[in-house]
Amino acid sequence: MDILYQDSQVVVCVKPERVLSTDEPGGVPELVRRELGDPNADVRTVHRLDRVVGGVMVLARSAPAASELSRQVREDELEKEYLAVVHGSVPESRGTLTDLLYRDKARKMTFVAREPGKGVQEAILHYRVEDERDGLSLIRIRLQTGRTHQIRVQFSSRGLPLVGERKYAVPEEDCGLALWSCRIGFRHPETGEALHFSRLPDSRWPWNLFPQLRKEDV
């Protein structure tokens, strides 16, 4: 568990893949407490990454901090940027994807809805294609909304499933999901200072196909 920043109100860490974001045995808060050396530390999840997704997260270390960060999440003030590798060539080099998404809690899946209705929420993301190699596209994504499985569903529904996708596409390879939380930005819940943190994914397939990931700041 890499800690990028910590103080009395927040802790910013790099979530490992296949680890739950929530406070339960083996989840991110427990791992953070271990890293801090305090099993009783107040560490609270205020936003989530899918279990299979790794990358930068911010957690609160007090009730007031959790309340303020949760407000930033609800009001789309918490900046979230991702890197993804998808199958195929994206028609436009940059753009915005807007959909209505419905979360089926029983099936634990999210679907694109044709019209508004109960449980249907608008989902918006902005993207830029960084590179294309071997039939795969490296995409930088900035979330405007934070719906469950939003990135995975919005790209898969357009015939551009993420590499390693098993829930919303027929698996094509035996690897982890190529989706990484590379940058996060928020205002410190106590001081109001604008903070930004970033981390690149490890250099393994398919990330290692794109040399600019090793040369550029995210």
C-alpha cells in the first residue's frame, strides 16, 4: 500500500487491484491502517474504485473530512482522471460520452437505458485518445459523473470494450482490467487548498505497449 500523502484529515493512497474500496477485512481502509501503524485509526472511504481497478484514492481521517469530501463527490467537484486501454479504434480523437445508465443491483451490473426512469442516472465522461497500437487504443478519461462501472459500460456499449473486460464483453485475454485511476484532485476539507495527486500503472501488458506512459507526467 503506497501512501502518497497524509495529514490529520486525509490520506491519499494507491489502491491495489483486486482489493475492495470499502471498510471490511482486507479492504483499502484496513490496509491504510496497517501502513499507518495504527489498527484503530479513523480511515473512511468517501469514493470507490471497482475491485478490479487500481490507482489513486483519497480517504478521510475524520467525520468532518468525510462529510466535506463526500459533498465534493456528490457535487462532482472531486476530479477523477483515468487511463484505459480499449479494443479497437475510437472514431473521434477526443470527445464526450453521455448516456443514461441503470444499475441492476440484483445482477450487480449497469446498463445503458433508452429513456429516463426510476433508478436511471445521467453519466458523462470526457476522453482523449493518446495512442493506438496493435489494434488497441490508449485513452485518457476525465469523469464528470461517477456512476458504478460507468467507464466500462459507456465504452463497451459502443463496441470498444476495455482490455481484460469480463463483465460487459466476451473475455479476449487472461489479464487484469486495463483501467487505472491515474489522477485525483480535490480541495482539502479543512484548509480548502486545491490538491492533486497522480500515479501511472505498472509497466506490464497492455500498458507497456505505450512508451509515453513511462515518459510523460500523467
